Amino acid sequence: MDAFEVVRPGLLTTVQDLGRIGYQKYGVPTSGAMDRTALRAANLLLDNEEGLAGLEATAEGPTLRALLELVVAIVGADMQPLVDGKPVECGTAIGISSGQILELQRARRGLRAYLAIAGGIDVPIMLGSRSTCLPAAFGGVHGRSLREGDLLSVGCVGRQPMALSGRRLLSGWVEPISEVLTVRVVLGPQDDRFTTGGIRTFLSGAYRLTPQMDRMGVRLQGPPIAHRSGADIISDSIPLGAVQVPSDGQPMILLADRQTTGGYTKIAVIIQEDIFRLGQATPGQVIRFCQISASEACAALRAYEGRFDALRRAWQSRLGEQGSYGLSLGVRSYRVNVKGGRGTYRVSLEGVERKSEDAEE
């Protein structure tokens, strides 16, 4: 079913999920959301699976006309969203009626906002993902960013979406980007190709994001990092967050739409959580690198996933506290209205209506 019509596409708005996994060996980029933390949180707000596709809006968001009654969530950059010209909150499940206009304006904090829809955006799955791969022009909506007049379809909704309206992210769950963004790295795989002084420079220097940045990667400017014997290596695989250092000594960070192999030395790899934070950084942002061990990186990943576990548990514990739910099993039709964990329900079975007051969930 068509859910939104694109009135204005924004600066760069694409369909993204959590990426195209398992195809780098064939030369296919992973793509996916630059800030997967924000997309996962937006989907969880709506009781979606975390990997369902949403919209990634960069710097300035789209204007969309709702074609159905919908519930959406916007997480990430603050694009000052409006529904029919009235401000609505980021990090909140927002009910939208058919015909209403949702507008994401210019970002005043962060760079990328993620718009999730209850049921997810339904575009064809290509190589296991709905993500748009801009360098290869496939996936998403015809392999490109949105254009005026595009129609976006919605997938199946597991529960009545308006029951989710008003749900909010936990306070402080999304961390604002500070003036200096410190990212944690594990050295390697070619850290032995750099001088001791070069490693020291990398870990102590301050670098700025240049305007040369896109979904493939970002170039940094700062103190040059010295190699032992040149910057070139036999091309090998490039993981998400790899920090390459070409011959000029200025590092660059490889991101979601990166090439699958490359022939520059890689001094370090940024851990996942911090790469997603970097997805919100704008040109001029100061970056510093902090070395951690592989075991510390694993512990950081467990802690990161633990935040999502806590988020799921918090909402699951509230499931049924309020809302209206529907269920059909064959000829049996049920409607349950629940408030505060206790409430009333009505069961209609083959034309017979039964009512019970103050029933358990």
C-alpha cells in the first residue's frame, strides 16, 4: 500500500536498512544506514523489527504527504519536524492522518535523521537488503535518492499503529555530539607500516572533518601521519570504519557505501558504535582517536547491544498498559481495550457478545 507521496525530496534522502551483508566478496558494498543506532531506535519505537527499512535524510529532510493513517518515528539529527505546519517531537511515535503533510526541515543538530514507519518501507529486496547503494545505483527506489512524485509503500503492521502514538525514547538515550568527538579504535591491520612517531601522532592529534565527505567516506585534515615505507599495499578488504592513510599522511575514514577493497595502508578500525556517532558529524567537526584493545572493543559492543536490550525490556514491560488491540483467529474476532494494565474487554464470537469488567490483561 502506498503510504507517502514525496512532495519535496530534501537534499539527499534514501531508503536504508541495516545493510547488505555477505556480498563484499563479490564487490558489493554493504550500504545501509550511516547511523544505525538511530534507525534501530526509530524502528523499536514502532514495534518494528530493527532491520526494517526507513528513510535516511541528510542535512535537510523531505516533505511527504500521507496517503494512509500512519505512525512514524524520527530519530537522529533534529530536523525540526512539522505535521501540517505544527512542530512534533523527535524520538516520539507520531500519528499522522491521511492527507496530512510531514515536513523535515534543515538539521540544526547532527547531520542525518531517520524516519521509520510502522510496518517499514516496502521496496524490493535486492541481495538480502532494501538499502539504496548509490555508487552502484541499485536498491531502494530505483537505486537513487528520492525525487518529487515518488510513492513510498508500507509493509504489514503487526498491531494497530495508532496504539503506539505518543511512545517516547528513554530520556538521554540519544547522546548529543560534543564539540570534540572522541572515537575508539583498534590498531591495525597495517599499523606496522607506520613509524612509532606516526602512531603517536595519530593517537594524540586533533583532526577536522573536511567538506569532502559522503556515504563512502570522510577525509580528515590534521597533523600528517608518517609511514615507514610508503602508503601502498596489495589491495585487501576494507571493514566498516577503516582508517586509511594515503601518501599525504592525511587519514580518511571508510563508511557505509565504501569500496570493498583498497590499496592504502589502514592504521586502525573504529568500533561500530562510534562509527554510527560519526554518521551525525558535520564538516569542521574535531575528531580525536583513542586506542583500545580488541577485548575492550568486544566489551564495548556488548554494552552497546545491552542498551537496546534495556530499551526493548522497558517497552515490553509497558506493553498493554494502554491502547487498543485487534486479533482475528478464524471466525473469532477479538477487541481488547486496556488501560493501566487492567481494563475492559469485549469478545465477539459468532455474533455473541460477552463483556467482562476489570479483567486481567
